[in-house]
Amino acid sequence: MRVMTRTPIAILTGLIGFFFYLAAVLAIGDHVQHLHWAIQAVYFVIAGSIWVMPIRWLMLWAAHRR
């Protein structure tokens, strides 16, 4: 039996995780939309940047060689 490598696991996990993250950001964004433009800007800068950290970790994990 062949064991799944880390790359397909990372891709699948990344896509599923990003889908749920995007859904949450958009749902919260509906509520932020009515606030002051400065608060909106801070929210969208943070929400647009924070997804990089788990994806970076996932990519490093997938590229790890034993």
C-alpha cells in the first residue's frame, strides 16, 4: 500500500482551510462594512495578511524531507 506524501495532504488541507478562512472573513466583513473607513482598512489589511502565516507553515511542512 502506498502512503500519501505530504504535498497532496498540504494542498488539500490548504484549500479547505483557505475556503473556511475566506468564508469567515467575508461574513465578518459584512459587519465591518458599516463602520468607519479607517476601521475597515485596518480589518481588511489584517484579514488579508494573516492567512499567510498558516499557509507558510503548511508549505514548509510539505517541503520537509526525511
